[in-house]
Amino acid sequence: MLHVKEIQAKSVLNKSKIFDYCLNPYTGCQINCRYCYARLFMKRYSGHKEAWSDFVDVKINAPEVLQKQLGKAKRGTTDQFFRESKDRLVSELLKRKMKFQALF
């Protein structure tokens, strides 16, 4: 059973070794892809006891936090396969990113 919790984020742009930054509007995932690197180490950082595919934390203030952090970003990535939820969080993040013209 998927446990979804709304949280207030301190950050949504995180340093990445693949790109300069990674955009993370959620913690957790309901998909649990076999090839996903995050499922190997993120559970220990999230504080969840559930399996990786059993929880998602929705960072409900992500658009506002992203707006503040965009000045730092040069280029980055996010998981575009994450299913858009009823809160339309990914859509709002992409609108703000496009206004800033950063490369993601």
C-alpha cells in the first residue's frame, strides 16, 4: 500500500554527479524500477521504514523553493517518468523553470 505524505521542503535542487543539479519534488517512488539507483540508497536518508515503492513524500512547497534556488542552477535533471499527481506539482515546476530559462 502506497503511503503519501505532504511535506514542506527546504530544498528541491540538489547537487548531482551526473548533472550540476537534480530536481527532486518528491522523495520516494511508487514505481520501483529495477534499474533505479535511488532505491539502493535513498530509503536510509528518508527516515521511512516502508519499502522504497511503498512511500512518496510530496514537497508541496516545491515551486516556491525552486524559484528561490533557480539562480544557482546551470543544468540538471529530474525523473520525468514520475506520474503527475493531482497536485500538478511537476507542471508548476516546469512552468517556473521555463520562465527562468535554465537548462534541465
